[in-house]
Amino acid sequence: MTVEPIRNKQKINQMYFYLKGRDPKYGLLFKFGINTGLRISDILPIQLDDIFIAPNKFHEHLIIREKKTKKEKKIKINGVLKKEIISYLKARKCADSPYLFYSNKGGHISRVQAYRVLKEAANICEVENFGTHSLRKTWGYWTYKKSKYNIGLIMETFNHSSQKITLRYIGISQDQKDELYSLVQL
């Protein structure tokens, strides 16, 4: 099974509200993924110091070294995500952990735990072909649409070698094929 982006905004909202209701940290994890396009392995170890220069004062950019590529990534955190982070921190239970996505067992939540919770939400909200990579793909899909189809910039952000790979990755090729099958109805 190939995981897909979430193409339906209503499903995005359903998943977010389900996750936030389960635990605000999972709601934030979901928002973080769909607003940054980072891999789950790069999101989970983020620490508060990576985001804040001082209490409630954000760094200009979130700078991380990608686990998979070892490349440095510089991300501007948007207003929606900043608001979500502040709201989450006000209600946060574990005030002494340096990790944004802390685990009750110490350290940060594991990739397996993140998958388990996100997959549960996807099943309940009837989001098909979902995996943790769907968050990254969802960012790519909606950014492609909102940027008036600037595939080159998205390709560069994802470190892909061709536009074709990026289009397939974010599910645009499948969308185009689906449209093709709708053209002729004999």
C-alpha cells in the first residue's frame, strides 16, 4: 500500500480535532507535520530550545539536520503553527521535558507510538492509505495547490531529483489519472 496525502480539508479537520481531543500533543504533532513537511523522524526529537529563543519568543527559523539526508533544513514556522504551539504549551502536562513531543516514559515519543496514534485517528476518520508520511505528503499536496503549482520549489524542499518524482510523491499524478478516467463516460 502506498500512503497518500490527505486531499480533503474536512478529513484534515476531523483528524486534527480527534487527535487534539485524545491528547493536545498529538493534535500538535499532526499540525506540525502538515504545516512543515518534515518527516516524522525529524519532528519527534524537536526540543523547545529549537523553537524558542526566549519564553514565548520564537526563533526566526526552526533549523534541524534531517535524519535521513543529514542535510540542514531551515523552516519558517507559520502563524497557525505558532498559535498551536503556544496553546499547547499552556496546557502541557510535563513542564520539565525539553522535548516538544515528550513521552511519559522519558525522552520524546517514539516513531511507533506516533504511527499508532495517527493511524488510529485515520481509521476513525476514515482516511484511507494513511501513514506517518501522509503528513509530509499532505503538506506537499496543499503547498503545490496554494503556490499555483510551483513544483520546482516543492521538489527542492523535498530534495527530489525530478519534478515527476515529486508529482507522484504528493499524489498529483494520481489526481490527473483520476480526472482522465472521468473524461469519457460511454
